[in-house]
Amino acid sequence: LSPLPALTDSVYLEGFTQSGAGVYDIIIDGSVAKGTGLVVQNGLSNVNISGLTIRNFQNGLLMGVNSSEARIDSNKFLNNGISAIQLSSGSRNNRVSNLQITNSGIGISFSGLN
């Protein structure tokens, strides 16, 4: 299996509104692919991600350099080896809230900061 493609345009990923889905039923699982679950491309803004379970990756979510105005809310991160969320340098005005993080190396990490 190959990794998911990076998010390259503003997007709203809302797991709670999927037909027939219960709470956190939409799962992105890296048991085979590993690497990073979701990648927000460098410089991208206005990404909203909620209601997902992201599990078994090295990094669950990577916010690219200079990404901004993202809302990461009400997600579950399980068994992500290095970090649940990694915020890269220049990331600004991002809201990260109401997360469930279990068995991940670091909950939220910051890289490339001075």
C-alpha cells in the first residue's frame, strides 16, 4: 500500500456526518502503510478535520510549514509511534482541541522552531 496523498487544497473532513457512521467510526489506519497518516501541504490554510480515528502511523497528522487557520477538533489518535500531531515551523493560528490521544510517543510535537 502507498501513503495517502497530501491535502493540497482547503478541505473539510468531517467524520461525524457520514451516513451510518457513529462516533469515530471513520478510521484511517496505517497498520500496513505506516509513515504519516494525513499531511497538510506546506502553506495550506483553512483545513478542518474532525470526527476521525487516525491510528497506527509513525505520525498521525503532519501540519506542513507555514500552514495556517486549520481546525483539528474532536479526533482520536491511537498508537501513532512518534507523535499524534506534528506542527511544522511557521504554522500559525491553528486550533487543536478536544482530542483523545492514546499510546502515541508524543501527543503534539513542534518541529523547526527557533
